[in-house]
Amino acid sequence: MLSREDNELVCRIGPRTPMGEVFRRYWVPACLSSQLPKKDSDPLRLRLLGESLVAFRDSNGVVGLLDELCPHRRASLALGRVEDCGIRCLYHGWKFGVDGRVQDTPNYEGPKFKDRVKARSYPVHEAAGIVWAYMGPPEKTPPPPRYAFMDVPDTHRVAFRINVKCNYLQLAEGGFDSSHVGILHSNMARPGWMAKEFTPNPDVLNPAALAVDDNAPDLELEPTDFGFYYSAVRIAGKDASGTEQMNVRVVPFIMPSTRIIPSPATGFTVFETPMDDESTSTYIVVSADVPIERSKIRTILGLDDPRLYSDTDCNWHQTWDSNMGQNRSGMKENWSGLGGVQQEDAAMSLSMGPIVDRTEEHLVPADLAVVSLRRILISAAKAVAAAGDPVGANTDLSNVRAVDRTVSADTSWRELCPGHWVRSGAARGEKAGEPA
Ligand code: FES
Ligand SMILES: [Fe+2]
């Protein structure tokens, strides 16, 4: 459980809040590139870290991210015209470039005025189909983000944005909770559950397809320079030669709210980016060594149900009005009554309410990584509030990958990870002490 004070500290992300200042030290996804599909296309209203913004792509194809409201008399620039390398407010025609500079003020001709006024703007970096924003102090701007999925061809990667109406942390916690995979996702993880038999799901793209039937994995956690690695080790019986095997799933937690979930053939890099305290944009970037079909991933995630989701506005419509989309009459064959990984995960987080009251929880050892996630975030909030720096803002993440492998039982799971250790001896498999 968390105290009420710590729960407030870790959940509130608006301007000038401690956790909001943590998020503002990293590049975060602001929207998909496909939401600004071409030069001078329609502007996009955004909520990001509790701020109202407008994104637009100018006549050169460069993306700008400005305060939504015009600095003149505060009309929304999201109604403006995107033209001639800028965005023009409809009300009195003031026009701004991607850097926020005033280019034109038709109702005032003071010669120096354009230099005195500026729309608030944030730096933008576009890569891998995502528009990234940095909203922190300019002198702390990290290098552009570097993730492994940025190094695969576009055909080997698909990205989704899903706007969910609850706080980022309850969504993020679901990613560090290996023991729910074989239960909530029973249909995908243990397809024989109805007959009480374990039949492995052969779909190598599905992150909920468990290799073995073990819902009480051994969990360990190792601090890194980007956050931590979280491993779940499941006993896998003997191979053909009689050697004991184990299945290892390692999920990297990357500050401030990112995880990489493995499947045997892919990595699902998931960003829980707060829109405000009570809504979150979940970005799911799936990448592989081979081409991936978007429609296949949509089906795995359950994004192919038009009642719940559309690529057009990216809003997620699972509510109690439709019982979260649950089909109870189908629950003899479908364990959850829901259709896909995202439907199941989002339903659990949404069912907690907009911000869950963590003073009422009863945690067990299977919640080890959830506890560690909260601790690292709370300590980052306290560090930044005390003028320190959070971990990982400058880390190159291009070799950080999730692991899902079945290996001989005498292997250390740490050997399967590419480093980033902060503790000497970690790579040799020496046990960590108290997690970060
Ligand atoms: S309110 Fe935008 S130009 Fe006047
Ligand atoms: Fe899940």
C-alpha cells in the first residue's frame, strides 16, 4: 500500500508538481506522426502532462508544439489555419512558427512587437512514427530518445496510441505484474484452461502467450542506469536430453513510465504518457526482426472492436455504460469475456476508478516489481524536488530489449540482458539487495 501523501505525490503530473517535474526531464511521446499526416495538415489538440497544446506540421514538414491558446486573447490555435510555414489564429490572424515566434500580427503594426511576444513552444523530435516532446528546463534537455525499435525498418514496426481515462500509474503497474499474465490473459496464455490442461499458445507475436504453465514465477529485480530489469522465471521441465529448463521473461522498466514486454518474436515497447492526472495516452510500439502486419497486432490487442477504439481519434471507449465491453455469456470459453490484451489490461485499470486509492491495498510478494516501480518514481520525485536529476534521462536505450526465452535451468537470467547494471557483480548473477 501507499500512504495517501505518497499516492498523491506519485500520481499528480501537472506543471510544478514533483512528479510532473520528473516527467518533464524526459522526451515523451506527444502524438503519432500519422496524426499530422502531411505538410499543412489539420492541427491537433493535445493534452500532455496536464497542459493543453496544439501540434501542427508546417509547410516544410516540420512539427511544432505550442500552447493551445493564442497569446493575444487566448482563442484556441487548434481552430487556426496552417499555412505559409506557420499556424494562424482565426480570431485576429496572429501567425506563429514552429518555434513559437510571431510571424505576423495583422491588427497591430508595432515594429518591435513581434520580437517581444512569443507563443510558448516545446522542442519536438520526430522518430519511428512518433512525435516526441521535451517539456522541461532547456538547460536539462537530454539527447534525442534512442530505443531499439528505432533501428528496424518501418515495415518491421507498428505503433498505436490509445487514450485511456485513468491515471498513468495504474496502467504502468500492469506491466510489472507478471503473475496476472497467466490469469487475466488466460485465453491467450493458457489456451487449454477450460479443460484444465496446458496447451502452449504457438503465436510468437503474442506477448501474453506463456511458454509454461506456472502462475507463481520467481521474481527478481536488478537496478539499471535506466530504471530496472524485472525478471520472471518459470520452471519449464526437461528438454529432450533430460536437462532441466526454465522460461525467462525479462521486462525492462525505463524511466519514467515505459516498459518493454516480450513475446518470442517481438518487443512491445509501451509508454504510459500522462495526458493529465486522470487520463493517459498509452503508446504501444511493436517491433521485430521480420515484417509485422498491423492488422495482426490490432487483433492481439483487441483494437479491432469499433465499439471500443478507432485509429482516427485514438480514444478508448471502455466504460461501465457497456460493462467495459465484457461479454458475460461468452465466459465459458473466454476467461475474461473480453477480446484482446489491451481490452483486458485497460479494463482492470479503468475498473479501479480514475486514480486508485492505494491505501486500501493488500500486497503480496508477487507485487515486488509494482512496489519497486513506485519506490523509484517517488525517489525520483523527491530528488528532482531537491534540485537533483532523475536516473536515465540521458541513457541510450538502443540495446535494451525484453527477453522471453527457455534456457537451461542453471543459466543466470542476467546473462540474457545487455548490461546497464549499476551494481557491481550484477552481471555475474549475484543477488541484488533492496531494490531501488
Ligand atoms: S486571439 Fe489570436 S489573434 Fe487574437
Ligand atoms: Fe496484461
